[in-house]
Amino acid sequence: MEYISSFIEFGEADHKKMLKSKDLLLPFLDVITDVVYSRMFAYDVTKVNFTHQQDGYKGQIERDINNLKSDDSVIQFRKMMLHKYLRRIVSTEWNIGLIKYLNWTGEIHSNTMLKKSSNDVEYIHLNAMIGFISTSILDIVAHASEGVWDEEMRNEAMVAFSKFFWVQNDFISKSHTTKYDDYDPAENSKALTRLEGETVNKYLKRDSLALSIGGAFASFGIGVFLTTAIISFFD
């Protein structure tokens, strides 16, 4: 974290600019959460992660993605955790507690040398989700702040959020990086084919067909969802 923060010049001052967005963003946290999960439900390759046990969740898990619904208790639990995360990053001062939380966010979704997670999610999907969340927040800051903030304040907040999500992504990637001493290219290739490759190939054909037909509509719909929510809030 120290290296990436230093390199992109992210610090406490940037996080204070994020905290100034609290009142602006809090009304949209439910919208962001719903949109993120709508996006993940659009791809079977990400939706399949919801059929695995979630750390901290003790309820029933639906193992068949075809029967998985957005109002299932495990999805509601995951939405609650995402909502809590979003609230915390715009409400909590930059301190060791928050830094540990950001690190935990990466660890909880991966297997590490210290623990084996029941919710081990491939980095490619977490990276995509962080990218989508950051884009959603930047879109809201850019549009919802019109008439409320001046241009300088808006730009500073957007830059701060952009830096922050690079730092968060650094924590996530760290938990998914193989130690060099333990790295065997041939074995790693086999593991990729066996574990990730099988999952991706299983669902990618179905996704490519569905998204080639409806992908543009889905992306447009999510954009409209965010825009409509912003307009409705200020009406």
C-alpha cells in the first residue's frame, strides 16, 4: 500500500475530500449496491460465485445459478456487506482501522498463506467489480454535485476517489498474488486451466450469446438507472 499510495500521491488529504462527498453519496448507496449486483447477475461467470459459501453467512446457499434470485437471503447479505463498505469509505476518518478494513476486504475474498476462504473469488472478477463501483461513484459525483459544488471541489473529489480505488485494488491484488518462491509456471498454468478455466468455459458460451444480443441494452439500462435516480433525487 505504501508504494502505490506514494506513487499516485494518495494520502489523508485525498480521503478528506472523499469524506466531503458523504452527504452527496449516502442517498445513492442503495442505488449503487443494486446496480452492482444487477451487473454481476448479468454474467453467469460472476453469478456462479454466489453459489459458494460466504464467510459470515450461515443461511441456505442455492447451488444452481439458474435458480438463484436477487432477493435470495445470501444476495441480501452480500448487498448489506457492500452497502456497509461504501458507507464506511465515505464516513470513516483515514486511520489504521480503516486501512486494516481495506486489507481485510481483499483477504476475505481470497485464500492466503494464513487462511483458506470459503469465498475465494478470482481476481479478474474483483477487479471488474471495483472498476464498476468506482465508475458509478464518479458518475454520481460528476452529475449530482452540479449546482452544489464548484468545479474545483468536484474535480478534487473525483481525483481522490480515483486514487482511492487504485489503493483498494492494490490490497485485493496483494491477496491474490502468488509468492515468487512458490511460483511454478507449468503448475500454475495447469491450475488456471483446471480451476478458473473450467468455470469460465462453462459459462462464457452462454454469456457471450446472451450479451451479444442484450449487452448494449444492459449497459444502457444501468446508465439510465443511475441517471434516473440522480434526477429523481433532485426533483
